[in-house]
Amino acid sequence: MSNPTLYTCLSPALLHLYDVRECIVVVIDVLRATSTIATALYNGAKEIIPVDSVERCIQLGTQINCITAGERDGQVAAGLQYGNSPFEYPRDFIAGKTLVLTTTNGTKLLHMALSKGATEIITGSFLNLSAVCDHLIQTKKNVILGCAAWKDKPNMEDTLLAGAIVSRVKEQFTINCDSSHIAKNLYNVAKDDLYEFMKVNDASHYHRLTNFGLEKDIHHCLTNDIANILPEYLNGKLVIQK
Amino acid sequence: MSNPTLYTCLSPALLHLYDVRECIVVVIDVLRATSTIATALYNGAKEIIPVDSVERCIQLGTQINCITAGERDGQVAAGLQYGNSPFEYPRDFIAGKTLVLTTTNGTKLLHMALSKGATEIITGSFLNLSAVCDHLIQTKKNVILGCAAWKDKPNMEDTLLAGAIVSRVKEQFTINCDSSHIAKNLYNVAKDDLYEFMKVNDASHYHRLTNFGLEKDIHHCLTNDIANILPEYLNGKLVIQK
């Protein structure tokens, strides 16, 4: 039997080029949606409801017992209680709670994948890199690594995570996808010090978050396996896969 | 005065994210449209008329004294006389003649840029890398490097050329563009042996052309400055900039 296939989609604006049905879609938004999702679930959140608009987030906040959170352009969105930093969700705050989250790129990509017929969606970050790779290798299904990017422009950190995943799983997949090989090579150059690589290469999100004083977030979100659970989208909610 | 800006657009499907007006747009289709364009003009072609459909190419062939050429999916398109290999256009054949050319990706991107208001379009390849870089540095205008890609999926060789250009001109431009930095790093890994890099990394176009027996074309199209002229789009035609 031949290996399953793996593709990397560098931007939501390219998602139409890939058939997301019958695949595992890995939603990647390193800074910071999928890092925050991994952190909140790791710290005991009951579930995370990703929504694609601030309005929907506010609305759900009035209907169910939950925490509403999200950002637009890197800052807490007006009308929401919390932002998109993993540090806002320590165990003593988030354990047992439902988090409703909307972000500029990551939650939008997730809904885009759903609307295109994706049936199996997980979220990936450096914080849960091993859990993601182990799952992909064990499941043996076709994979699409979906980078949330920044307003549809490919970005450094999501491409780096795609490259990290490709590097780890490549022997188990057939990869006829230049974007995957580009990502793999980029990660290979950067892997010894991802933070320094982002800085030296003027990554746009490095500048954006540093301007908000969020270097600490960047460091955290580039750290392997410190929230090493597998968030899976089931019945409208992200929960830890058992 | 601040430096002009430079952006890399990795796929025609992302071109709408960039403002191509008031910019120099560099159309990049390494395998093989823009390599063939550089070669034919270097070998004395009078002009090249890029058209976006096989039908239009055939139609022009009946109206003016010209050679019609083009490919779809890497092979000579039905109804056209010649293909998209630089080796089809030696000096003793092409000198003084008008070439009408249509290709799967490159000529389509050129017309897309025109339709979005681009007023200054040049074409880039490894064969005329220095001419392109010298022009960008001297002109001091904002630049968009437009990769033709393969059916809208980013590809290895166009990204490599974008990276080669970024590497050479980066001190003269402000580059707030992760795609440019990704391309630059990729090129830096690959530059000592581009052909071997394409092969080892399973570049999709390497396989596509090798399956047609076109390794020689790949080698040729990855060679620096062997047709070092500057093709410029003027009044519907690509000609050597004087």
C-alpha cells in the first residue's frame, strides 16, 4: 500500500486548490490562536468554541456560561473579555471552563475548511508538535497542513511549523508538494533558534507582537511540546482527543 | 528618503493582495516561459508577444508574420508550431523574428498583472538575473516579484529565483514581507547547486520535465546570466530594454 499524501497550503487564499475532504486538516496559527488553544486545553479548559466573528463571540457569551476571547490585528477585540495570549489562560483560571474564541486568521481558516467539506480537523502549534506528528503517523490518512498566514499573505512562523511537521513525518508520507519542501528547508535553517531566526529575518509578526510588548508570547509559542495535547474539532468544539 | 519596498507574491492566486500599480512587476516563470523569453530575445528575436490563450496564439499566427509557440502542462499545445524550450530558439532560427507565446502559468500571470493595473512589467529568470537586479537597484521604484507557480500552487524554482533576487537587492529595499524572507533563505540553502537541490527536494517541476526527458532544459534554466538582457513589456510586446 502506498503512503498517504501530505500537502502544505501556505495561505487560506490557496485552500481551494486542495481537496480537504477525506483528509486530516491541521490548522496552524502559531502566533497565537493554535498556541493558545493548545495551552487552554492543556490547562484544563473543558472545550473551546472557535467562531469566525466578534459578533458571534459576543452573542454566545450572552447565551452560555463561557469566557469570550479574541483578537483582531493582534489586540483584544472590542466587546470581548480576553485576548489571544496563552498567558491569559493558566490552569487556575481556565480549568473546567468553556472558551469562545475568535481570531484574525486561525479561527477563520478553520471555518473555511469546514465550509469546504473537511470532516477531520485538528490544530497544531509548536506547543503540541509531537502530539500532532504522532497522530498523523498513526492515523495514516492524507494530510493537509493549513497555514492561517496573515490576512492571506504566507507568514514565517506558520510556514516554520509546517516545516517542522514535514521534517518529522516525511518518511511516512508521499509529498508531491513544493510548498512542503520549501517549508521543510526553511525549518531546517531555523530550527536551532527559531526566535533568533524570526528576529534576524524581520518576520512581520515578530515586529507586530514586539511592538505590543509581546516578546514573551513569541518565545512561548516557539517552544516545543509544553502543552502537548491534541485538540480535535468535534461537534462544533475543540476538545482534547482521548 | 526611505528605500522603496519589495514584496514577493508566491502565486497568481495571491496577486490581489498586492498593489501592482506604480510598481515594477517582475514576472517569474523559471521553467520555462521567462527563461525562453530571455533566450529568444538574447538570440535576436525582434519581439515576443505574450498571449493568454492558445486560441489567441493561433489567431495571431494567421494575421501577422510570426512564429507561434506555447505549451500546456509542459508540452507543445495543439495547433502551435513550437514549444516552450529555450533550445528551440537558437540565433540562426529566431533572429529578427516575432514570437507569439502562450504558456500554462507565466503568460497568464503577465496578463493578470496587466488587468490589475500594472504599468511596468519585466520578466526574470536565472538566465538574466543580473540584468533584472541591476535594473531594480538603479530604478529605485517599489517592486513586486510575481511567481507564476504551477496552477496557482507555489513552486520551488520560482521561489528560488525570487530568493536570488532578494539576496542581491535586499540592502536597497525595505522588505516587510515574509514570503521574500522565506524565498531568500531557501535560495541560500540551494544556491551552491540549484539542480541538485531541485532533485533532492522532489520539486514537482523537476519530475514533470524529467518525465518528458527535459533534464537539459532544467540545467539550462538554472544557469545564471547566460542570456543577460532585460525583457520589458511595452505596447503589448516584450522587447529588450535599451
